[in-house]
Amino acid sequence: MIMSRDEEFMLQALALAVRGRGRTSPNPMVGAVVIQNGRIVGEGYHARVGGPHAEVVALDAAAGAARGGDLYVTLEPCCHQGRTPACTERIIDAGIRRVVASIVDPNPLVAGRGAERLRRAGIMVELGPLSEEAVGLNEAYIKFMKARTPFVILKAAISLDGKIATSAGDSRWISGEQSRRRVHELRNQVDAVVVGIGTVRRDDPLLTTRLPEGGRDPVRVIVDGRGSLPIDAKVFYLTSSAPTWVAVTSDAPAERVEALRRLGLDVIEAGGSHGRVSLAQLLKHLGERDITSVMLEGGEGIFTSALEEGVVDKFVLFVAPLLVGGRKAPGLFGGEGVERVTDAIRLERMRIEQLESDVLIEGYASSSGSTNVH
């Protein structure tokens, strides 16, 4: 497919935006390029929350060459004072002639007002080039702005017969080395990882990002309805830049909740009862804490609740060439399931990738909130 000049420049802006992945939340990833006489004279991206926005970085790089030029940006420029000044005013002051943005910013504080402010200042504004790619890049931000709850990824390593562990509880290692590295790359990108108390008891996971080049640890959220988390779990004493939060039900024993708090843990009363936390309520609490993306990492109980409550936006499944067998071996999902195939959750916009001997399957739930993003 032949790209237009607008699409070519926007593609470069998108490539810049990706560099901020995992570092800008709760802000979006944004890239920008300044064009003068058909060539790039300045470029930039939003590198971290609280730092300068992509437009400002690109305009600073272009300096005087920006006057009379075009600005390509992956998201509509902001027009409000937040952690940083409004980008629209900086664009106007720079003398930009034309602004091309992929998509409107869904933030209610912007939502078309940025484009209108620029037009009132006499700047041409166009929207749309590579909008699908721009939406995909910021799917978590867009979901968060629309619903005020995080974008939810369900990640699991499974055998060919759908098992996540043996009947004895052994799950190391179902997936291969490349798959495990990909998991750490995902942890480096999301705001939080969520696991159930059963997974903590069985695997005692670190839930940190371990990449050769380094990385950022996500917040670790343990779903522990009755507050019975073992005090020798690694998530207690492992040094990490990210905190550990524990989600309990409304009727969790008060003495257990207090014991967890004495250990320095942040306890979230997330609704639910009889030992089962409401994931929908937990996600609402996480959204109130500016968590825009979470990855569910197990086990079967969490996965089943997520499906039954309809909170999953995206599935990331690492399928290993193994046959585990065993009626008592936990599968990916439990519960009652559906009675008819037509009621099953169908994945859309699937992507399949080979990782050594494993197969990575990614897809979006057709009935989830993510369908409102695209």
C-alpha cells in the first residue's frame, strides 16, 4: 500500500511515541515531528509522566525552523494546564502553520477543544492519518479515559490441552525462555499485575520485571479474599520499587486485615463476600489510583472470575507443545462455562506469533469494553 506524505510523517511520530511505553501512565504515549519544506526539522516524544509533552520536545528541537511549518502529532494537543502547560499555546507561539493529529484526545479536558483552540488561532488542523494505529498504541489510555477503569490483559501459559499446571500444581516451566522474556516485557509496560492467593501459595512468584537491560516493576496486587496471605511470601520481603497491594472482601476477618497492614501492605477492601473478591470493584478501586492497565497472571480462580464478570479486554496466551492431562490438573478456566458454543467469548483482531516452540496468541474479547476503544 502506498502511503501519503501525511501518513509517512505520522508513521515516524508513532515510532517515536512507542519509546515512552510503560513510562507515561496515566498519560498517553505521544510522538511528534515538525516538518519544514518536506523534511523533518524537529522530533520528540513524551518520555515520562510529568515530563515535557511530545509537541514541546519537537518544537524545542526545531527552534526557529518550526515557524510556518507543519506539526504531526499522534494525539490531539492538550489545551489545559496539568502537570505541564497547555501544548496548544506553545504551538501557537512557535508559529506552526498546520497541525495533523491522528486522533482526538478522549480526555474530557481536551476532547476536541485542543483542535478548536488551534483553529481559532488561525492554524489549519486535520485529523485522521493512521488513526487505527494510534488507537492501538494508546488502547489502555483510551479505555481508562472512557471508563475510568484499567485496560485488562489476561496472560497465561497453557499446554495444548489447556492446562496451566499439573495435578500436583507444578507449572514451571510450561512456556519456553522466549515466552518468559515476553512476559517480563509486558510487565515492564503495564501499571499493575494481579494474581490470586492460590498462585502466591503455590508458586511464591516475585512478580517483578527481570530484563537484561533493566525495567520497571509494576504494582503487585494480590487477590486474597480472606486476608490469609502467608507472611513469608516473596512479595513481602523482596526489594522492589513497586508496592504490594492486597485486595480483600468486605467481610474479611478484621484481625487478618490489620495484620497485613502492620506488615506495611496497602489493603484494598474491594467488595465481594465469602472469600471471593469482586474483580469489577477491584478494577474500579485501581482506576481511582490512576492504574490504567493491569495484567492478570493467574490462577484459574482469577481467570474464571474475570471471564464471568466480563472484565477482560485482551488475551495473551502462550501455548506450549505439551500434553499434561489429568482431570484434577487446573485448566485455564473453571466455573460452569457456557451451555452453547454461540455464547462463548470469541476473540477478534487476533495475532499469532511463533516463539521458539511456543505459539503466542493475542486477541481481543468481542464482548469486552475494549470493543468501545476501537
